[in-house]
Amino acid sequence: MVEAFGPARAPCAELTDLHNDVAAALQAMLEEAYLQLVNTLWEKTQIPNLCLAGGVALNAVVNGRIRPETPFEEIYVQPAAGDSGTAVGAAYYVWNQELGRPRSFVMEHAYTGPEYTDEEQRTAIEAAGFTAERLDDDELFRTVAGRMAEGDVVGWFQGRMEFGPRALGNRSIVVDPRRHDMKDILNARIKHREPFRPFAPSILAEATGDWYDQDYTSPFMVLVYKTRADKRDKIPAVNHVDDTGRLQTVEERVSPRYYRLIKAFQEQTGVPVVLNTSFNENEPIVMTPEQAVETFSKTKMDLLVLGNYVVSRNGA
């Protein structure tokens, strides 16, 4: 590698055209090899359903090419498609194939982690010295959507934590995708990421085909689709440089509270999409109410929502 491409880039060193070119070439070659393997698998099996796991299965760009460019009709990439996800697959292989047990479970969501009571959330807020307002559901979703539409950055903490590397609306930071400057705001205040890295859209599942070139479900944020040309300027914060988005499709029956938040945002703005990034600052995604409050305290989020409790930095 050093002979071919020169010395490795030091941590935090400047990204040059060489680094960009090497990264782009690696991605291009990965996609070529990946799709060749997928097509070979189709030739051997003629089965239209494809299930993927392992770390490479988190490459959402090539995953998004499988249905349009191969004979496969259905694709499933489980939400923790790394080592932990491979272990789940191995366990189910033994259960089904070795022990002959019936198939009785479909993993439709990733909300299998810990959840916390109303009291635990309130205690964490008070222990940090914050004051919270508790809103009923109707007012909560309407209020938070309104604050997002005004440009506020919201820490959104609900229900069970997600299994896997993606925040899927239970441990998320959510903002307005319509703002051209929102990526810069998030990076300056909280995420501190390289500017080329995109942020992801969460979209009401039924609206997917109106905003992207595919409407196939993507509940685990592991598929990249092209943004429709007439929609790109409406959601610039989640439209990547190549006019794509690594989207999460949100269904009401699967994630009812996150769905209601996005629906409330759509009712106020006409856009059924929010920008969703993980609830963290260069550390693991928050799990507990205490961790959520701590991250809120040390960053420049405007609003923290723990269940039905709302903490506003400016007290408004």
C-alpha cells in the first residue's frame, strides 16, 4: 500500500486529493466485487430474497444498488450488521437448521436495548440541575416539531435503545433538513465530523417514493437512494454531494413515537423528512438518561426531550 499510494495519513492531518482518490477507488472496487458476488449467488440459487450481515453489509451505497442492478427482489440487512449481527445470524442458523425449530420471529425493528421509566428520566434531569416541563403526547410532538422548524437542535431520547451502530429515532439528535447550514451547525456545536460526511434522513415510509428514486423499505438506515431531482433543494442538509441519502424509512406500527414526531414536522412544514444523527459527541451513543443529560450539558443542543419531559437551554 505504501509503495503504491505513499505513506498513510497521520491522524487529523489534512485530507489531500490523493486521499480522496484512494478512498473513492476503494469504494468503486468494493462495489464491483460486492455486486459480482451478489450476482454469482443469484446464479447459484435463483432465490429472489437476499439476507446480508457482516461489517461490509453496512456499506449502504452498494446495498442501494442491489435491487435495481441485480435479479434480487427482496433484501434484508439486519441493523447490527457487524460482528454482533453475525453472531445473531449464527444463533438463528443453529436454531433453524441444526435443531429444526420453526421460524417464528422477524426482526422488524432494532429497539431491543434498555429503556427507562418516567421517574428515572425526571431524576436524571433534576440531578443535573435542569428544569423540565412534562407535556402530553399531542403537545409534545407539536411543540418539538415546531422548535425544529425554527432551527433548534433537539436531543431525542425515547423508549428502548437501538441495537447496532445506527440511531433510529430513540437515541437521536433531530433537526430541520431544509436548512443549507444545518450540517455546519451540527458539526460546530456537537458532532465535529469531517465536512464530507453526510447526515441521514428519516422519512415517513409512505412518502419514500415521492422523495427518492426507490420506495423499498429501509428501516435500519443501510440503503442509499438517489434523491429525486425536484426534492433536492428542499432537503439540502440530508442530500449528499452526489444527490443521495442514506435513509431510514419510518413506519407508524414499528416506531410510533418517532413517526408522530416526523408527521408533526410534516404538518408544520410540508416536508415528511427530518435529519437524524446519533445522540453522542465523539463517544458511544447515549444509553441512559444520565448520559443524555450529560451530553446535552456539554454541547450546544437547544432542546432535550426525555420521554415526555422537555428541557430547554434558554428556558423558553
